[in-house]
Amino acid sequence: MSQKVDGIISSLSELESDIDSVNLSLVEMKKSLNSIAQKEIDSLLEQTKKMANSEAESMISEAKSKAESESQKITQDGETKVAEIQQKIDSNFNSAVDNAVSTILKS
């Protein structure tokens, strides 16, 4: 019977040793998995930042282009109106001078 008890104790000791070994392996696997996951998170975060920067640059470029186009249109409209005003001044200048002279002479 002593041999059986010694055999059982030996088997239990080996089982405990195997369990400890498995636990150590699990700890190492968890560390490895955490490291891999963190690297993947960092990589995805970097990719996300690049995508966001690219999209922001695209939006800024598009807004700048639109603003420049609108600015050119406003400038053209302003120049057209200045030309129209100048033309009205030029066309009515003689009449204005005549009226001023007439008013002065009537006084």
C-alpha cells in the first residue's frame, strides 16, 4: 500500500509541476499577446492619425481653392462696378460741370 501511496504522491507532484509549468507558459503567452495587441493598437493609431491628417489637408486645400475662386469673382465684380462708376462719371462729367457753371453764373 505504501508503494501505491508513494506512486499517487509522485503522480500528484508531477501533475502539480506540470500545472505550474502551464501557468508559467500562460503568463508568458499573456505578456506576449498583450505586447502584440499594444503594437497593433499603436500601428492602428498611427494609421488613423495619417488618415485624419490626409483628410484634413484635403479639406483645407478644397476650402482654400474655393475661397480663392470666390475672391477672384469678388475682385472681378468690384472691378466691373468701378469701371461702370467711372464710365458714369465720365459720361456725366460735362453735364455736371455745365450745371455747376450755370449755378455759379446765376448767383
